[in-house]
Amino acid sequence: MLRIFTLLICAGILLLQGCSSSKMKPPKQLQQTTASVIQIKDPWVRAVPPNANNSAIFLDLRNESEQLRKLVEVHSEVAERVELHMTKDEEGMLRKQRLEEVLIPALETQSFHPGGIHIMLIGLHSPLEVGRVIKLELVYADQSKETISVPVDERPLLPITAQNNHSPDSLTTRTQ
Ligand SMILES: [Cu+2]
């Protein structure tokens, strides 16, 4: 709240100074890196059987700034390739599409969840069993980075019949 209040004051000062402020620095928030304004919530990676090649990571990215932010790359040493993916329901067929970037709108939360946007681990180097924690590096469009710990977890999958239900609650329990 205090931060929002401070920003309002900054905005007010800018307005008062009008066009004469061209030499002034931009408001503080514009100088903040994306990594410093994104809050990461509830990251987890799906546990898979030892012979599995792929898995997926889910999380919520909350943008605390008033500018659009973008996630452009993800890295992890647990797999050969790590990609941003989107699962789409096309006439009952679930198709995956690779994304170049994931947008995180101002003051909103972008949810990576089963059945939607997810981080795909392709070519796992070792098994992902519950209890293990892996490292994931997030790279944003401004090249700021953050490395986070992601616990391996098992969460229920919904039955196929629930796949046509698009309510947000059902999406959080769907498979990738
Ligand atoms: Cu995928």
C-alpha cells in the first residue's frame, strides 16, 4: 500500500511538472527489473515414472508493476530442453504449441497450470521423484533473471470428462 501511495505521489509530481520535466528520470518503477517485480507462487514439477522422458513445471507469476512484463526463456539442468508451452483444446483434441514468450500483464497473475501454459521439460536426465527439488532459471525480456527451487510433487489428474469444463478451478488439476 505504501508503495502504491508513493507511486501516486510520483505520478502527481510528474503531472505538475508537465513538459518541463523532460530531463527528469522516469518514475522509479520503470527502472525496476522484471525479476524484481515478479512474485513467484506455488511452483511445482510433476513427478513422473523413472523411465519417463518428459515432465512439466507449473507456477503463478504475479506482476506487481504497472507495465507489461514478459518471460522469454527458461533453463534447467534436469532436462535436455526446457520450453514454454501452451496446451490448447482444438475440437476435443489437446494440442501443444511452443510459445516464444509468455506475457504477464500489469498488476495481474499469469498462471501456468495443467491444461494451459506450462514449462515443458523434454529429455529428462534423471528421474523426478517426490521429495526432490530442482532448480529453474527464469529469464525475462529485459534480460533480468531469477533462479528458483521447484519441488517435485504429485497432484491429481482430472478424468477426461472434465476436460471440456473451462472453469479456472478445474484447470488447476488437469494434466499438462
Ligand atoms: Cu508441453
